[in-house]
Amino acid sequence: MIELKDISKVYLVGDERVKALDHASLHIYPHEFVSIIGPSGSGKSTLMNIIGCLDVADAGTYLLDGLPIESYKENQLAKIRNQKIGFVFQSFNLIPKLSAEENVELPLIYQKVPKNERHRRVKEALERVNLSHRAKHLPTELSGGQQQRVAIARALVTNPSLILADEPTGNLDSKTSREIMDIFHELHQQGNTIVLITHDNDVAKQAPRSVHILDGRLTEVTL
């Protein structure tokens, strides 16, 4: 499903060339749950941006569902992001003036899904994260864990082939983090492909497979 071959990405910081990714290769199969763990500055964010089609590599190839991503233009990448990838971020990225259900509905509006179908899918997505009873509430009326559940429902509502979670427990206490990880386990059992990026070893080792990133290079972790 995801195939990265010799991916490299270099940034210019002043006069210095910094290798964010250094010939990184990774293969993730459909329905896998994989964590990518590494410290700050290891290349995690760059890797996430490339997997999520938010950025493109300087060298190497990236196939997503067999599609060669590096040959696509920005408008094509935007379409792939909207249709194939569900994003879950550390900071939730909810729109403050919209209710939980309205935040979840947004990707479907972008896809021009008919109204009745949107409402059915929003209801189903909120049920999957046990938050139907808070559908009308604004983000400010929800706890951090509830906001992250809304973000997960928003990621699920388009039925993406990949859920990409970037430090999804980073802003949560330990109890709420466990609850959010339980949701990811349930989603995995239901057949979703999940890539979870984290610096937290306790979070990373909950995935059936872990990959370590350091200095832009990837190595498999034996659990």
C-alpha cells in the first residue's frame, strides 16, 4: 500500500544543507498498524509530510496504492489527500466555531457528497468513536480527549485507505492517551491501515510493528 524507495529530502538552513531523510525505504501493507518512532529532529515530520502527500521528496520514489506520488501536481496531490488519507494531528486542528458534527462533515463537503449521505456518514463516524452524544458541542465545550475523538471521526468519515496520526496522544494525559490508543486498536481490528508517528516509546510499542527513525534513516524495531 505504501512503498518508499530511497527517499531523500534536504533542507537549506542558512548555508547548511540538512538531510531530513537519507535514502529512507519503507513498505507498509494494507491493514497494517505501524508506529514510526524517533526523537525530535530525527526526520519524523518530514516523513509524515511525504507519506501524507503534504510534501514531495527530492529523490527516490513513493508509491501510494500503486500511484507514483512524485509525478503528481499540487492539485492532484490535494485530491489524493482528501480521498485516500485521513489525518489526525497532535493539536486536533478543529475549527472553533463549528460543532463536532460540522467539523467531521467538512471533508465530505469538499468532496461534494450529497447532504443526506453526509449526515449518515457523520453520524456513523461519531458513533465509531463513542461521541454521538456530543455532536452539537463546540470544541471549547469538549475535553482534550473528546476533541481528539472528533479529529479521528473526521479522519474516518471519508473512508480513507490510510489513517496517518501525528503524535495523536502528545497533548493528552496518560488515561486519555490510553483511551485514544484503544480507539486506534479498534480501528485496526476493523481493517483500517494506520501509520502512527510518535516520540513516545510506550505509545510506539502498542503497534504490532514499529520502525525507528534517526538522522533521516529508517530501521525496523524488533519487539
